[in-house]
Amino acid sequence: MISIIAAVALDGAIGRQGGLVCHIREDMRHFRRLTMGHPVVMGRKTFESLPGGALPGRRNVVVTRNSAYHAEGIETFPSLEQAIQRLRADSVGDADAEIFIIGGGEIYRQALPFATRLYLTQIDASFADADTHFPEVNPAQWHLDDASEWSEDAQSGIRYRMVCLSRN
């Protein structure tokens, strides 16, 4: 199963200047809980934005056109398709295998057509200075499986909720 996980603002904003548009503590916990023990696939810029490098407890896969790119704790592939092919081949027979796409914007755009689940933290704010946006999701192709109540982040004061969507 291919799942996308992202925190998305009202205007579709997900990033600015190589980082997230905002930091919500519970969103980070939610991300960790869901992705732990599963492969995570990301673009090079997303990988380079991670403060501690490769995410512990997960197979870290980086998509980059630079064949010489290397960093500790990651595997690289020249395309998203090749990365997914390898991960699927390695998990044959594992009915619970879930591959998480964790960004950035271009990787999300490429993955959305064949993703089966979306884990989205909906951020009740807009960010005019954002330079990276989540691709448009066609609501006719997805149904809501679960949604948390709206909460407010204690540090930022930003309202958010977590939703899980599955492809129809």
C-alpha cells in the first residue's frame, strides 16, 4: 500500500525556505507513530531538511537524479517508480506492508495518482510566503475514513486536525 503523509495548510502550503510552514508538536508525534517501522520515501531536498539525517526505525529512501548522491542511512533511486518497485519487491508476502511518501511537493505530485491512502494534518491557516504546495486532491476520488476533532497547538496557537482518506 502506498500512503502519503503531509501537513497541509488551507492554501495547500506545505513548505517554505527548505522547511515546513509550521511546526505542530502533535503532528510530529502522529508522523512518527504512523511511519515507524515502515519505509519512507522522500526527495533529496526533504531529506536534507531533516535535522538529524535519516529517520531512525525506518528504511529511508531518497529519490534523486544525482547518481553520486550518498548519505548515511539512506538508499537512493533515480525515480519514484524505481523506489516503489524495489520496496514492493522487498515486501512480497507482507500483507501489512505500507510505504510512506513523506515529501516534498514534487514527490507528492508524482505519488498522488497511485497512492491508496492519505494521512493529512489539516492546518487551519494560510501561508502566503510558502514556496512548496501539496498537489490538488480530487475529492471525488477519496472518502474520509477518520478525522480527529480540531485542536490548537499550544506553542503556535494554530488549529489543526488529522484526517485519513482512502481512495474510492
